[in-house]
Amino acid sequence: MLDWTDRHCRYFLRLISKHTLLYTEMVTTGAIIYGKGDYLGFNTEEHPVAVQLGGSDPTDMARCAVLSQERGYDEVNINVGCPSDRVKNGSFGACLMAQPEVVANCVKAMQAEVDIPVTVKCRIGIDDMDEDEDFSRFINIVADAGCDTFIVHARKAWLQGLSPKENREIPPLNYPRVHRLKETRPELSISINGGIKTLEDTQAQLALVDGVMMGREVYSNPYIMASVDKDIFGDTSVTPASRRWLVEQMQAYIERQEDPYFKPWHAARHMLGLFQGQAGGRIWRRYLSQNGTGKSPDPNLLMNALDAVEKAQREVEQYNGQKD
């Protein structure tokens, strides 16, 4: 979720679910060590939250793991799944599937320096790698180095010939391969990722693996998380947040930002799908897009957009009442 799951996005998602583990967008070791920005900043309300690192040098990875632990992250995750050109050219991400020893060395170096979990997110292979033998070899080498938690995107990544977007859609999903991994290595914590779009699908997967990661579906339809705490985590004390409450909370969040470069759109862009499938959903998206950007964005952006949505919803209700 590079360039997507930033701190504003994660704050918004945490309002919807108390228990879901949130992941940062991938941040490279070079950015953390040499960059001028604060690449490890997050809101304390985001816990539990994991930082996802991109890198292949064990010393640098260990250094960034230490910095992440000092900042308060709950987990540090090594990205061995992202297929973008920026990642491939930097010798990290999915291309490291072909170099399990490098990943293993990073795991060892990081675990020697931090107490928080060090986990790995990977694919089931890249390019011409065998999805059975080569994938098993990768898991075995990295697990033997001390990693006991893997989040597996159940697709290959084709680094030659497919764009990052195509790599999220064209390679076929192979859920059974991830299920077999859990069967053969039951002592490992295995989460599955890729193409899972409903809580019903999530519950079906949880009968076979330990966890489910959802990315694009949650981003495009975030309210899918409204019943996660009750239906997935079994927390019956939680009352799902209303969309209006979420908008009110995010409007207050926007108003208390002190960064002079912050604009309402930086937070609002992550909320475009809040009314997905609802009356007024298109009005919501259009209002945010038209009034959240530019030199003079609407300071009361979210509440004004909500007013427009609720007006449209009342009109729909009146029309349906008259029709009945």
C-alpha cells in the first residue's frame, strides 16, 4: 500500500476497528536513515500498528528495527512482496524471494536487536520460481533464521513483463498453496492476503490459516471493517461506529493538525469510499474531490460533504415513500 496507508489513513481505519492490526505503507531503510522527513511518525491512537520496512542490508534493517521499536511500533515487518520497479531496482521487495538467505540474515540481525516481533510479508514466488519447492525452500530458510510469522500474498509476482498494478490482478490466486504451508508448518503463524473482499470470505480463510490481510478492498470500501471487532475478534462490547460519527471524528482530526503543509485532502482522500454502495456515495466522492484540493480547500470539508450526502439520502427516502 505504498503511498496509501499513511498516518492519516491509519487513524481513520482505527476509528472503525479497535482490534485490527494496521500496517504502515512500506518505508525504505534509506529513507529512514538518510531522509529528511519523519518516516516513522504515527498517531498513538493507531495501536496495534506494524511498520513495514523495505531493505536488504542486515545492518541497516537492524538499525531501522531499533528505531521503530524506540518509536513504539508493535511489530516490524519485512516487505518481500512488493513488485514495483522502485522496489526491484533497490534490491528489496519481491525480488528477495529469490534470495532467501539475504532475508534470513536480515531476520537474524533484526531479532538480535529488538524485542518486538519481526515478521515477513511475501509472495508464493516470482517469475519462474516453483510455487512448491522454491516457495518451501524460501519459507524454511527464513523460518530457520527465527521468523515464525509470515503474511503470504497468494499470487506470484512477475517482475518481468507485468506492471505493479497487473501483478495485483493477473497472476492467478493460489489459496491452496498457502493452506498447504500451514498444514506442513503448523508451528508457524500464517496469514493469507490477496483477493479477499468480504468478512464471510475472511471467516472461511480463518478456518485454514491464522490471519487474513485485506488491503485494496478495505481502502476502497472501509466501512467493511465496521463489524470486524464483533464478527472476527469476538468483541461483543463494541458497537459499530456510524458513518456520521466517523465523519465528525475525522473533521475534528483535520482541524487539530498543526503541520503548515497539511491540507484537508491529505486525510479526506482516504475516505472516498466511506459511502460505497450507499445513496449519496457519488455525491460524497465528488464533493471531497472538488472542494478538498486547490489553493483554498473547504476547511469544513467533511461536514459539508456529509450534509450534501444526507440531503440526497432524505430525497431518496421521500421518493421511495411516495412510490410506496
